[in-house]
Amino acid sequence: MTTPRVGTAAALAALTLLTATACSGGGAASEDMHVWMYQDTLVVVQEGAVERFNEDQGADGTTAVIDQVPGDNYVERLRTAMGSAQKPDVFFNWGAGSIAPYAEQGLLEPLDDHLAQNPELAEAFLPSVLESGKVDGVQYGIPLRGTQPVVLFYNRAVFDEVGAEPPQTWDDLLSLVDEFTEADVTPFALAGADPWTEQMWLQYLVDRIGGPEVFARIAGGDSEGWRDPAILQAAETVADLVDRGAFGDSYASVSYTEGGASTLLSEGRAAMHLMGSWEYSTHLDQAPEFAENDLGYVTFPPLPDGAGDPANIVGNPTNYFSVTAEGPHLEHALEFLAYTAQDEYVADMVANGEVPTTTGAEDVLADSPDPEFAVFQYELVRDAPHFQLSWDQALTPEIATPMVTEIEALFNGQSTPEEFVDAVAAL
Amino acid sequence: MRSVVDERTPASGRRTAPPPRRPGTAGRVRHRGVGERPNLLGGLGALAWLAVVVLPLYALVIATFQRGENYVPEGPLAPPSDPTLGNYATAVDKGLLGFIGNTALVTVGVVALVVVLAATTSFAVVRSRTRLTDTAFRMFLLGLAIPAQAVIIPVYVIIVRLELYDTLAAIVLPTAAFALPVCVLILVGSMRDISEELYEAMALDGAGPVRTFWRLVVPMSRSGLGTVAVYSALQAWNGFLFPLILTQSSDRRVITMGLYEFQGEYRVDVPGLLTAVVLSTVPLFLVYLVARRSLADGLMGVGGK
Amino acid sequence: MSAPARSRAAPRTGRPGPLWALPGALFFGVFAVLPMLLVAYLSFTHWNGLGTPAFAGLDNWTRLAGDPLMHRAAGLSLLLTVSSWAIQTPISLLLGVWSAGRQRGRAFLSAVFFLPLLLSSAAVAIVWRALLDPNFGPLAWAGPALGLGSLDPLGSGGSAFWVIVAVAAWQFIPLHMLLYQGGARQIPATLYQAARIDGAGRLGMFWHITLPQLRNTITTSSVLMVVGSLTYFDTVLIMTDGGPGTDTTIVPYLMFRAGFRSWELGYAGAIAFTLVVVATLIALVMVRLTGFGSMRSTREGL
């Protein structure tokens, strides 16, 4: 009796396995070289690079493909894939802090030798920007995008209607809040469902009030740095803005990645929007007429008695490409990096409204769809004594994740400024 | 635990089960007289719920024919002044059909695995009655309430070790495993209802376990198997967390992921997003039209029939 | 008369060996039991998902015990469970019993009531989120039209949680209604006939016949609701991302956040193991309560 039973069980087990493998849908790693990009409207530039790369490779060579990963999930997807055998060959990141865990595990290819052998690539980028692609002095990232300072965008048409001028000082800004509220226009669009947009406000406020040293201390690992009076004052300023209705009533569920906040600005339902310079490209793609005619921009105004230099900026110096160590396409991946310094690539960036971080970018800015905005950004970055990387990228994820939640709670009025300080200092 | 396995519910005095009823036969009895005065209150309540169910669905469907720019100005309930099929064309362009195809593959895989494994396991649990099968059954019982979220991290580790990360099998295997306890429970229930006399008759014919399984157990548990198939298919079709963590590339994207990511891509185009939702529901809706009875009976079976 | 005694008396021929249970048990073992053990192990380590986990002793557990966020999440999960039960049970029971009638209108309405079941959780969450968008959804039109100004139910802490509860009810009441419909149809008509002869009214029959006869269905459905609320995750992720702030951060979402946002997989393991323990306890209680182990032979006694 035993044998047939065993036989049946074995047959069933085999059937089970067969079903399982039949469903794997040819899961074997494909031969393509995978380039991971954060999904947004700027990807067209990298698509051009991949196209040129594939042309140069010819029919027999490696084919590069871009995997566009939706922004909401980019960091998680990257981490899960990096922990598996299906790592991307080349991937988009924010430099320094964002790639440190991978670098520590030896998952990234050090690029120093490659740069030494290809000095023209090393020299193609502004040294200060290349610097942020290093972890512990080793180069792991090559700049792939334009510089992305955060500036205050505004809708010119709405300003004209109300007869207002963009703010030069903090008092200007506060009186604009009242003016627009009266005119039934939300003064500032704010994507409260994506707390990193709220973080931009706090970053600027802290920098204007206390200068870059305040956050530098926190980033250095001293959580008592959150107790700096500048943090509390910045948080109080946020609470004050919220109370004045600077962001309207319904911002908490507005999303940035889904385009909510940007659309409020372009449709004239909000007057201003504090956002990274990529906002320009977003509008160019989503609302081209608005981008060309009515999109204005100014720097973040200084605060009364603030210790920070009003020329300081926050944002992302740029984004980087890193190469996975020991990947099957390592050589081609390294080759691919050079495409980010090509003239065509730089021209694509400029045409898309970005300000490249390559040396000599100044000369091509005239080709930008809005040369004025390009030069504005370029000079802003060039003349800034300090360019603060986004806090959530500068800190490790186990601190950054709860921190942005605390920022969100502060903006939603769920915690007082004092509670906010206590909460982040406890992280 | 043995006592648990053998415990009777207070309601059941007799052990020998009547032959399993076909779905629906029990209900054919009209236990509310036709001539009874109408249940006004019940009718009103049902109408209220009808509004709760239908209004959002109406808003959902009507929006898919609306142009993005007209959506807010015209309001969600007015029929579009300028109807369009453009939203559907866009959704198809964005690869939605491919996602549905992937989901169908996953669903077939899960249902096949679950039906085979649950049927053989339940057969052993009901008829073998050794300590081993009792232990197995106990394990399934305790697994009944284990949330898939709780084990997603180790499942990710195991899938990576098996080199299945970013394959459809990575979704199929854990989804099937987590559907198993409920399905084993359902099938053990329907197999217990097969009367001892029938088993004995098979035994007298000299039938071995395989023949008993195919000739008696499978035909007699048809409604239980139907329930199991419906239940596991819905689990697979609706699965979210496993695909979220265990796959990433767009050609392995299942429909729930597709929708989740469309939400990011579609930006503020609410009609476009809702069109994707409607399209994602079409396959199940077609099944429902064709096999409403079996689907409903199958789900009723989850509650114990 | 006990079952094992009968089994021993019956002939062994045609009985399957325990090996028949092996594929199923092995499969469940690898993809469900082993992960549970691994979760327990992980909860005693620090691990960021790359490299190897480092032993951490009780660090994660002491942190879990003192984490206000965890306390809050546990409270929210409990509130979600209780309120979901309290809202869904009466509605689905009444609707289920009502729709068990065989009148044509009722059959048609039950067919319509079934429709939400065809939508996945992801779809349900997306639909409701779109319908509740304060700027680009119906509310942007309804608010001003009704003179209520701007409405943002997902934007404020208190209402966002109740939106989640309401969406869960909308999504799951059809399923439970179906369970009650099935249960009610199995109540023998003779019971009602007898009661009617005794002059019982509709309410009396509902109270004295329908409810007691449905008690097994009530248990099953309640258990499904409790388990469902414990694992409610997709909807929270899509609709609120645990926010605003942490006002909808229930335990499964907190675990997801600790694991896949902060990459503290050891700490996430501790949260997850807590969930496993609670779920197992619920499973035990459920097996006792329902006599599930005895294989729902409920109708046999009728």
C-alpha cells in the first residue's frame, strides 16, 4: 500500500512545482542593462541618452532600457531590488546619504579609477557637485541632472489680478497672505500629503533664522541639535503661517507626486508655490501656456533678525547615477556614465528647462526655453554660500522617516511647535 | 487540540451527515410566505443601502466617459456633456491589458495550487486521522488568522533566496500559502459531510485512496471545491502587498500594482484614473455576469454552508 | 459516540496515508510557518535589509513597549476593529436576512449589492480617494454647491480615520451580507411556519428564530471582520499613507513603515511578531467558539 501512496504524493508535489514554475512567466533575468529612473517629466533626457547608447552599441551590443519607478515608491523599490539578485545596473539616487548603506555593503562600484582613466568625464562636472556623489571620500555617483534649488514660484496672472507684487521681505509675504485670502485665492499651494514639500518650508525657515550650522549639527548625529532655538522659532513661524491660512484649508490631503499642488498654481487657485526648480519642467509638460506666460519665481525672503545668509538655498544639488558592483553589464554601465556629459545630453537638459551642473553650462543656457529662469537658477546656485541638501536625504532613513511625519503633524496643527521639537529631538 | 478537532457544536447532535446538498437547494424553500404583508421597513433599509452602493459606482462609471477638464466643473453626477472614450484608449495605451494578463496568470496559478493542495490535505485530514495529519490540521487552524503583512519581511528574504524576486511565481507561492488555511477548513468541512456509508461502499469495491479520492471525494465536494476556487481566486486577484514587495519591473506588474502606480502617473486626471479602475474590474464583472450564482454560492460557502 | 471510535471501527481500505497531507503542509510550512519563525528571530536583531542581521537582544522589544506610536497604533487598530464590527454586523445581518427572501426584487437587489465585491481593495481605495479629493474630485464641486466651502475629509485627523472605517464598511458589508443571506436560507421554513401558527410577529420571529439560528454565521462573520481589521493595510496605504500625521497609522501600516520606509527590519519584526501572536490567539479563540475544528457540522443538527 505504501508505494502507490508515495507515488501519488510525489506526483502531486511535482504537479505543484510545475504549476508554480509555469507561472513564473519566464522570470529569468533578461539580457538588457537596466537603468532605474525616478519617474517624472525629466526622464526624457535620460531616454535620449539610452537611445544614443544603444545606437552606439549597435545591433550586437548590450541594450540599455530605462525602468521608470514611480516616485512614491522609488526608495523602497530600490532597496528591495538591491537586496535581491535583480539589481539595477545603473540607478538614480540623491548622492551621499541616500547611497551610503549600499556603499557600506560593497554593493556599489567605486568610480575613482574610472574617473582617473577618463579625466574628460571627471572634468566635465563642477567639482562641488561631484563632491556630493562621494561616500567617505570614494566617488560613487555621477551627476545626471540639473541643479535643483527650491524657489518660490508664483502665478503672475493671479498677482496682476490682485495688483500684488512678489514678496521681497517676510512682511511682504505675510501681507500677501491676507490679500490673497481676501481675494479667495489660496496664498500658497502646499502638497501636505507629501510631507517633503512641507520640509522645504521648514528647511528655509531654519536656515534663514539660524543659518546652516543648525542643521549641520543635527546631520552630524547630535539629536540635541533639534533643541536649537532656531528650530523652535521656525516651527512657530510655520504654526503662524498655518493659522493665518497661508496654505488654505484643504492642503493635508493634496499630493505633489500626483500633480495636485502644481495644478492649483497653474489654474490660479493658488498664488504661490514653494518648490524645487523641477516645477518649471512639470508645468512645461502639464500646462505649457502657463509655464511660458505666467510662471514667476523669486528667492525665499529673509526673516527679520535672521542669522542666515539670505543667499543660502536648499534643495537637491543634483541627482546621481551609481553603478552596481559586480553587475553583468559592469563595463557597459561605466561606459554609459559618459553619456551624461555629452553635448546632446546637456542640450536636452537645457531644452527641458534644467540647469546642468557641467562645467561651461553658462554658455548653453541661452538655449533654454526660458533663458531668464535658467540664468536665475544658475546664478542662485553659483552665488549661494550654502546649498542645503534635503533633510530627508541627508539623514538616515530610520530618522528621516519619522522626522517627515513629525513635520507633517506640525503643518496639520496636530502638534504644537514645542511638541514638534520634543518629538524630533527624541528620534 | 484533539478535543478541538473532534468537538461538536452544540447544535449538532447527530454525527452522520446527510448527503451534501447542492448549492441552492436548501434555499429553494420559501420560508417567507408569498402572501405575507410586505416588509416595509426592510425594503426602505435596502433602498437606502442601494443608494450607498450605487451612487459611488455610478459616479465611478460616468466619470470614465468624462473629459478630464470637464470633471470638476460639471460635477460627478451629471452625465458628461461631451462624452468620450478617450480615457479607455489612454488606459489601454498605458499597458493596462498586460497587467490584467499578469493578474490572470497569477490567479490561475494560485487557484490550481490551492485546489490541489487543499483537496489532498483535507482528504488526509478527514480520512487518515493519524497524529501527523492532526498536527498538520492544527497548524492550518492556527494559521487561519495570520496576517500576510506580519510575515512579509521573511517572505521577501525567502523569495530572494529562491531567486524568484520579481517573477510572477514570487506572488503565486505566498498568496497560495496564505489562502490554504481557510480553504483546508472549508474542504475538511465538506469532506466530513460525505457519509461514512459511501466511503465504506468504496472500500468494499476494493478502491484505494486514489480511486476513492477521484470517484467519491472530489465529486461529492464539488461545492466546497467551488468555494475554495472562488475564495483563492479573489485573494489572488486582489493581492496587493506581495506584488508590492516581491516584484518591481513593469512587465511583472499585476493589476492592483498597475492601479496603485497609475494613481501616481495620472496626476490630477481623475476620470483617467477611474477608467483604469473600471477596466481592471471588467474581467471579474464578466465572470460575475456569467456565473453569478456560483460566485455568490462560493462566497457564501466561506461562511460555512 | 466519538468519531475516533467510529474511525477505528471502519475498514482501513481506501484511507489515504498521511503523505497526502505532506505537499500542502510542506508548502504552508515554507511560505507561512517558516516566515513566522523568522519574524521571531528578526525581532531580536538589528537589520537594514542589506548585509547580515546583527543580534540585538531585547532592544527592539523594549523599544516597542515604550514606543508611543505603537501604543497609538494598537489603540487605532482596536478602535478600527471594534467600530468596523459594530457598524458592519447589524447592517449586513439585516440586509442579509432581508435579501434571503426569494422575491424577485430582493434577488435583483442582492445582485446589485454584490457589485462592490468585484473591486479589489486597491480599486476601492483609489475610487474613494478620488471621490474625496478636495480640489479635483466631486467635493470640489459639492462643497461650493452646498455652500460648505472646501471639504477635505482625508485631510483632518479625526475624519480621515472614520473615512477608513466607512470605506471598509462599504467594501466588506456585501461579503458579510452574503454570508448572512446564505445562513438565513438554511433556516428551515418549518420553524417559521410553526411560529406563525403560534401567532408570532415578524420582530418576534426575527428575535427568537432568525438570530439564534444565525449564531454560527454571526461568529464566523465576526471572526472574519476581526481578522480583516487586523490586516487592513492596502486601503490605508493608498488613501492616507498613515496620515495625516500618524492619525491612521494602524499596526500593520506601522510595521510596513518601520520595515520598508525606515528599514529597521528588526523593529518591524517585533511589531510583526506581535501581530502574529495576537492573530494566533484570535485563531485559538475562534476555533473554540465556532467549533471550526469540528467542521461546521451545524446544519446536521437541524
